[in-house]
Amino acid sequence: MCPSTWINGLRVFRDFDHFTVYRIKQLLDDSGVPCYLKNEYIAGAIGEVSPLDAQPEVWIADDEWQPKAQRLIDTFMTENQAKQGQASWLCSGCQEVNEPSFNLCWQCGTARPD
Ligand SMILES: [Zn+2]
């Protein structure tokens, strides 16, 4: 199905953290919720678009899926936080958001702030 035909689509999640966005997409796919990604490739274009618009987003094909999608996402985020016990961190060098498990920025190598 072509995403452009999904006129009733609804954004259910967005985040600067691409890993999380992809995992949400995968989660919805695995649960049979029709969904697709937006802004997947424009992270390198920050500076030309506003940073808020540059976040990758997960959209569902139809808003009738919203309750199920929201429940899946809520569960995922709760489990995710419980597992990691700490939040993602923002690099002071390049403003990239890093996974809690990283001690160095994956993009520029700056050490994680205390
Ligand atoms: Zn960095």
C-alpha cells in the first residue's frame, strides 16, 4: 500500500532518537498495526528545517488504530525506561541524542557529561 493514499493517517510517536522511533515502528508492524515512517531521512538536513520538524515520526494508517498503537507505545516506553533505568543524554559537542548505554557520543565521540 502506498503511504500517500493513507489520508486518514495519524502521528502516534516522534522522537529525536531514531533507534526508539524504528523500534516503535517495528513493534507496531509486529502487532499488525498498519504504520509508516515520516521524516526518516532528513536528520542530516537540520539547519535547513526547524529541529522540531526534523524528528522522525511514526504514523498509523488510520486513526481507528490509535488506541491499540498508544497502548503498545506506552507499554514499550515503560519497559524501556525500566530496563535502562536512565534517560537518553544530549551530547554537549554536537547536540546529538545518545542511548543511555553509550558513554561516548556515537556521532562525534565527545564523552558523556556527568
Ligand atoms: Zn556529539
